[in-house]
Amino acid sequence: MKKILIFTLAVTLALCGAQAQKKNTNKNNRVPAADGTFNEEAKPLEALETIELPMSYEGLHAPLLHAMKERRTIRDLREEDIPIEIISSLLWSAYGYNRPDEMKRVAPSAVNVQEYDIYLFTREGIYLYNAEKNSILLIVKGDHRKEISQQKHFAIAPVSIVMVANYDRMKLFKTTEDRDFYAAVDAGYISQNIYLFCASANLGTVACGGINRDDIHKLLGITNGRAMLAHPVGMF
């Protein structure tokens, strides 16, 4: 009788957890962490240009075992441009939808809050990745790669990915400790995806936590979020 009661309780808790996750997923507003302003000047944060990305799996043909064996940190990057097809695959590998009909991504997140916004820093400007439409939105013009960090590889790499946790999507977590813990865990999943893609595509990258967060937040208008990690990406 005791075993039956324990089993019944476990099933009930599992069902309640699934219902809570479904409810949270339905309410999840996937909007950038910026609240609509860059900084105190209150300029509107809007897409200045939209670039449709090619549906590409360039660089994703290597077996998983090969990618895992080749995964490494590479700081000595070259300035050569990366083809748009490779950039498309890089962004998809980091945080794209592998089950678009279900709005589910290649990287997991705690209770599926999908709290991350992925920004691409290039010579031309800063772009926000739109996984649903497979496009990038130009939101800040100009070369701001050096502003990410004092580390020299950011100024050299043709592109860098900055991962920003949007706290507006994490209201389910009642304490700051829980929110920050799960945001950090989810950042690790995305970071490893970037590492494995770069190993597969013969690109170099390094995960950097030593970034200029205050400068990045001001540049992107982040008021309720945190730039967690950045990855310069380039040939080597």
C-alpha cells in the first residue's frame, strides 16, 4: 500500500510539473532583453535592416565524434571574412530551432523559457538573430567588436557572438539565485554548441566571460538582462 501511494504521488508531481512547463511555454514572450531604448537618450531599438539567412548546413557534416575530438579553445584567429552560409549554420547551431513546429531549440533551457538573445557583432554592425525567421536584424550600425572586451581576439575575429540572458522571460524563477544559476547553465549549453560547430567547420573560437558587460548593456539597451558569455569566431 505504501509503495502504491509513493508511486501515485510521483506521477501526480510529474504531471503537475509538465502542466506548469506547458503553461510557462505558452506565456513565453520571445522578445529581446532590451526594453526598446538604447540608453538614456531613449532612441527606439528597431531593426535598421533585415538580412535573410540562407538555409544552410555548411560545416555540419562532420561526425559528432570527430567534432568532439577536435573541440578546443583557439585564440589566435585571423581577420578573413566568413561566408554567410557558415554564419547561418553557426547561428543555427548556437540557438536555432531544430523542431520549428514546436518552437524548440538545439540548446535546452530550464523549463523551456528560452531566455537567450543572440547578438552577432561584425564590422558592419550588431545584429540580433531571429531564429524563427532565420534572419538577422541590424540594430546598431558600425564596428563595435572592440567594445566587447579588452581581449585582442575580439578586434581581430570577423564575427563575435554575444549571449544575453533576458530576465523578463525568467519570471518563473522566484529568487535571483535560481535565475542566475539556470541562466548560467543554459549559457553553457549554447557555448558548447558553438564550440562543436567550430570544430566541425574548422573554425576557431573561445568562450569569454571577461567582457565589458556595462558597455554591452548600454550599447544594446539591456535593462533587465545580462550579457553572460561572448565567442569570437574566425579562421585560424
